[in-house]
Amino acid sequence: MAMNLAPYWLSPAAMEDGMQEDGDIDEVDFLPEDPFGMENFTAAIVGWMEDLEGDTFFTDLEYLLDRPAFRCPEPDGESSPHDGLLLSLGHLGVRDLLSMERVCRPLRAAVRDDPLLWRCIHIESPLSEKITDNKLVRLADRARGSLECLSLIECSRISDDALKHVLQSNLKLTKLSIPGCLRLSVDGLINNLKICASLGGVGLKCLRLGRLFSITEEQFGALKWLLKAEHFQRRSDKPQFYHYNRSAQPIDIELCPICEKVKLVYDCPMVNCQGDEGFDQCRACEVCIPRCLQCGRCIINCAYMETFSLSYVCSTCWESVMIANELIPLVSHRL
């Protein structure tokens, strides 16, 4: 699209026509109506947006679950995708699978009709802000009862009813992660797990709740019983540091040794905090012992900065962040 960038000259006659009664000139009258071809440019943008109407990341996830494949060509003699490409689908996440099924009809059929691709569903940002009860149920139905792992990271629109449907229709589910799912309740989760157990489900072996749930000791005992982890003992030689995976534990929460509340409990990575008693000397929830948001060390007897979100960053990590922020413009300038 060409833009009219030629200078616009005003003739004396045009200037006289633009003279107002008070002798001043209204410059607006001499401006060209569309010097840059904006009307054509706007029309082009409208056309582009119409082409992107079905993009789940611009509009809604509902499109990918309802509508046919987006601009899928079907030429004569269309061949199926290479076997290597089909094998690679098993290594893609939910967002990538939803994108792949829009490429062509064979890929769409391969993605939708293979329940093995949906044995593990991991929903995180930006899909977590868009996923609703109905969409989650329909995604889980693609597994056809073979769902083994479900991870919902900060999916604030998911309710107990949707999770109940997913659990009851996928009795092989063994791993469940729901940190930051504000609409889910602990009582609802316990009831749903009991129903699945009565239906002959395999039962959860790994449960991740995160830090936002308020759990009583009675509820904690019920969850451990449902996970068959009543006699699970934490290994003292495997500390749980901040941001590290708790794969060795059936459930990520436990009783804080200081406040005796059910929360996420962390060990301190600092050697001088371990002492002769091991990691238990500086082991507690982040309320009892505040920790650095970056490295997870305790900030006791340590210089630290408090962020706007009321988190703490130790002086060492803060200096590293400041140095990194100063180097970014220098690298960009050299490039």
C-alpha cells in the first residue's frame, strides 16, 4: 500500500479562501484530507483482523473448540503428514496442540482423534485466564478417560463442579496440581476424591495445592488418607528449597514446625543456617521465616529489599538484578 508523502503546497488563492473574518488563518482548512492514505490503511487493518477472527490468543479459546479448521486448504491428492511430525505431537503442550490442529485437516484429525495426546493437560498463562468450566471439560473429554495428569495453574474461573466432572470421567488420573485456583475449595476437592475412590478410581499419587488454600489439620489428614500418604515421612537428606520441585512428596503442604499450620514449608539453602541439626534448624513456612523471592534464603541477619508486592529480595540477588538491568541496554546498543 503506497502512502502519499509528497509535500502539500498552498497556493495564494487557497490561503485567501482560508482566511477567516478576523484576519487569522485556520491551518486546518489547508491540511489534506488523507495525506498518508489512512483510509486505505484502516481498511487493511480491518481485513487483517477479520483474518485473525479465529485466533484463540486474540479472541477466545471457544473458537478452537467449536469452529472448523482455520483456512485449511484441501487440494486434490492431499497427503497425510509425515510420521515423524505425528510422533512429535506427543511432545507439545496444550497451546501448541490447539495451534497445530488449525494447520490442515489431517493434522486437525490427528490432534483431535488421538486421546494419547491429551493424557497430560497443563494449563498456564495465558490460557489460564481464558479457560472456563465448559472449556476444561471439553478439553479433558479429548482424553476419553485416559487423562493421567492435570495441572491448572492460577485458573481462577474453574469451579468444583468442573473438576468433579473431570475426575469422575478420568478415573486413571494420578497427578493433580491446582495452585492459584481461587474458586476451588478444599472440601469440594475432598468430596470429589472420595467419589472417585468409590467409583474404583486409581487414586491420586501426587497433589499440588500451592500457598493460597487455607487448610485445617482435619482436612490435611483427609487428603493424606485419600492419597494413602498417612505414614509418609519426609527424608531429612532431601531438603525442599524455594522454587524447587517437590516431586518426592505425595502432597506439597505440611505442618509448619513453628506455627503448626498446614502450609508450604521450605528449607534454607544457606550452609550457616543448617547447623549440627541439619536443615530442620531453619525450616518453616514463609510467614514464620521470610525468604528471598529469588534464591529462597532466609533474610534473618541479612540486608534485603522489600518489593512493591511485599516480597523480599536479599542484597545479593538485588545486586544481580540491577547489574543485569544495566547490561541489557549496553548489549542492545552494541548489537
